[in-house]
Amino acid sequence: MASQFLFESTTPSLYIQVLEKVVLVSGIVMGFMELKGIHLKYSKFNQGSSSGVQLSSRTAMLIFYLPSFLIAVFFLFCKLLWVNASILLEKLGLLQISISLQLHQDAGLRFIILATAVALHFLKRVFEVLFIHQYSGGITMSTTVIVSFLYSFSSANLLYAMQISEGLTSPSVDLMPLGLVLFVVGISGNLYHHYLLSGLRKKGEKGYVLPKGGLFEFVVCPHYLFEIIGFLGIAFISQTAFGFCQFSFVFLYLLARSLSTREWYVKKFEGFPSHRKALVPFII
């Protein structure tokens, strides 16, 4: 059954096999911690925190996302360089045509699309940090290091898992077209709701107001919902077990974070609309 939707479940890398399980367990643990009130100290859950070195929110968020963007660009550059080199060697008669055709037409294309999607995801986040988000307060250095490491580590290993899967049997069902649609929907919806959030306060104002507009009328964290959709798209593009483990981590953590956020809003805002769910309209 799995072979219909995933590259061979047993990758040639014991490292990736172990890491898949670590990522799943980590998602469960971090989600449980969020539900228990042990939050990563950023956004509203960093209010009043004075422990540790504080960075400005804009600086910290750039450190969150920029390394992952550069990692994805590096992987993409190396792949394109290798594909172009193989084509050149083929023309010079130094490489068999079957090798270059396989690199150019099969899993190599999937890798290029995946690396491009990852790069675009984090480029969008960097763009939002620089030009869209309005910040107040700061983020602890410890949280900055943890989040930046998690994003960078997972991005690098997602692309590595895709790279080593190129020689394995391809799944019989191609989910990449659906993955591209989900990725575009996710990244667009996330950007739109971040834009709505940025307009809640005038420049220089501090404090939180109840979000409105878009899916904010139905859930408190539609930007998380669309981020989850985007990562599901990335998992569909990769069709690797690690890709789906990464998606599970994102889903579990953001689900718990959105439930905690709704609880925070209920306590902070008197008369909070009871119909407004945490993540999925009318459901969760």
C-alpha cells in the first residue's frame, strides 16, 4: 500500500530511518508541551518574559527563516549544476545518454521542484519579516536558536532524503501535481492572513487586538491552517516517508499552538465569540 504513494519505505540511509521516528516523537512531545503551557517564547507567549538575552523580534525572525532559505538554494544550485554538467558531458561523449536522461526526466525533476518549493516557502517568510509584519517586543536568544535549528535541520534532511530516494522505486501514484496545488494554496493563504494580521495595529502601537477578516472570522489561527496545508503540499511533492514525518511534526505542533492561542484569546478578550474555533472552521 505504501509503495503506491511513497518511494521505497526502506531508504538506503539508516540515519534517515532513525530520524523519521525522532521527528514523529518530537512532534508529539512539542505538541504536548504546548498544550501544557510550556511554550516556545515568541509572539504572544513571550509577553512579560525577561529571562535570557532578548533579540528584536524582526532580527530573531530573520534568523528563524533565512538559514533554511539559503540551505534550499544551496541544494537547488548543486542539483542544477550537476544536471547541467551531466548534459555537457553527454554532449562531449563522456557520459552515457541514459544516465543524463534519468537525471533530467525522473526523480531529478522532483528534487528540483521540491527544493524550489522549500526555498519559496522561506523566501516568503523572509519577505514578510522585512516588509509585512509589525513587531513589538523581542524574542529570547534560546528560542531563536531552537527554532532556527529546527527549520534548518528539517529542511536539509528533507532534501537529503529526497536526494537518496532518487535511485529507489518510484511510487505508482504521482502526488506531485496535487502537492503543487496544495503548496500554492497554503503559501497564498498564509501570506494573505499574515497581511491581515499586520494591519491590526498602526505602526508604533503595542498590544494585541482580536483578529478579523478572512478565515479569522471562523478560527483564531488560519495562518497556521494554511501553513499546514503548505507543508502537506511539500510532503506530496517529495512522496518520501521523511516528508510525511515532517508534515506530522508541523501539524501536531501548530494544532497544539493554535489550541493554546484560542485559550489565550478567551482569557484576554471578554466576549470572545464562542463559535470561533482554533484551527479548522466548525471542527477544531
